Amino acid sequence: MTPTAPSDRTGAPRSGTPSGVVVTALLGLGAAMLLLAAVPGVARDGEGTAASRVLLVAVLLAGLAATAWSLASLRVGRLVLPRTTVAAAFGTTAVGALGYTALQPLLLAALPGVRIPGADDYTTAALLVLTAFGVVVVTRARAVPEYAPAAGAGRRLLALAAGAAVVGALVTPGLAASAAGDYAVPHGEHGSTAAAVPEVDAAPAPAEYLDPARSGRPVPSPHTGH
């Protein structure tokens, strides 16, 4: 039999991707961006240890998997592998939380130069949890035998705009606080032809390392040479 599109109570077939699927996929895509942006930080804080290289590959694969899941869900118009996605989102968040708490010695062994959790870490965890929550809500709504009437174009557009605004509000500061954001060219310097202003020598701010023995050391400036 040829599959048919879901219909509302009037019997009219629904078309397009539901807004809940789009918003949840955008949340997953935001989490993917932050996971990929964390890769340079893992390389920096690992200081060349073998364990850090394993962790780097794991974070990279997690980011690529989240990207593939988000794009696949948008492509087919439904959330693919919902149970696996929820388990992976909560599992990744739990591993990160344990690494900074109960398993801190193992984290320091893998990443000797790791900093205390920052805005990027909290944002990644929030996006992963919100993605899992969205998957649960959308999946349960689709499991209801009698579908609710399809939302109008105006309501769908409003829901998509609100979802995109929330994702953007979370992702933007998270990316700025990540290691990748540290190496970004400051705003206003792209293609600028203004005369260079000599920088005033100043002591770099101390780093907030997770290892107390390292705390207070200055942070090397990543913008040297701009």
C-alpha cells in the first residue's frame, strides 16, 4: 500500500513539516553547532594526551550525528529514531555533568587544562535537554489516535519564528563563549581599512581552570596578530 499523509479531523490531508518537528530539529542543530565548536577546546585543553584525542573524536562524532539527525528529520518531516535520540541527549548531558562532578579526576586526566564550566557548556546541556523534551512531546502528540485540526499558516509561522528566536538566543552566546568563539575575528574588523590602533600592553586575565593548582594563571590571547 502507498503511505498517505496524515489527515486532520475533516479528512483533509496535511502537508508540510509540522512546526513541532521543525523547532525540535532546530534545537538539535543548535546543540550540534555547539558540540562541533567544542572540538577546538578539547584539543586545546587536552595538551596532546592520548585520552584527549579519544574524547575529541567522541565529541566530533556526537556533533556530526546531531547534525545528521536534525537534517534527516527536516528532510522526512518527522523526528527519526526518537527513542535513540532521547537516550543519546540525556546520556551526553549526564556524562558531561558527571565529568565536572563525581568523575572530575578522570576529566582532569583526559583534559589537564580544562576550564570550569562556562556558558557554552551550560547552553549545550540546555539544548540537548530541550531537544529530548521536544522529541517526547512531538512523538506523543503523533501517537494520539485522533489528530487535532491542523494549525493555520499564521500560527505555524508564529511558532516557527518563536522557536528560531529561542534557538538563536541560546546558540549565539554559547558559540561566543566556546573555544571556537575565542578565535573569531571581533565584529567590525571584517574588511576594515582603518588604520591599526596600537594595542596597549596589559596583563591577560587569569584563567578559571578546573584544577585548583592551575587557577590564576593568565590566559594566552588568541587574537595575537589581528
